[in-house]
Amino acid sequence: MAAEIKKAKGVDAELIAGGGGIFDVVVDGKRIYSKHETGRFPETNEVLSQL
């Protein structure tokens, strides 16, 4: 996903491993996606549309 973000938006994304199946996307300190809340992994376009 980091490579797709870089290609689409020119932004260097850092993916940080977590525990317990949590996957959050945070931009400038603001959470824009939470797997915990939705119950599923995000599609790349969902993340890109929030950037």
C-alpha cells in the first residue's frame, strides 16, 4: 500500500507493524481509517481518497 500511495500522491508512507490485528491509517496525527471500527482491511482507493 505504501508504494501505491507514493505513486498516486507523491507521499512517502510509513507502514508500522502493530499487534492484535489493528490497522489504522493516520495522517498528520488524524486517524483516517480504522480496521477495528470497520472490521476489514481498507481498499487502497479508500485511503487515497482521504489524503
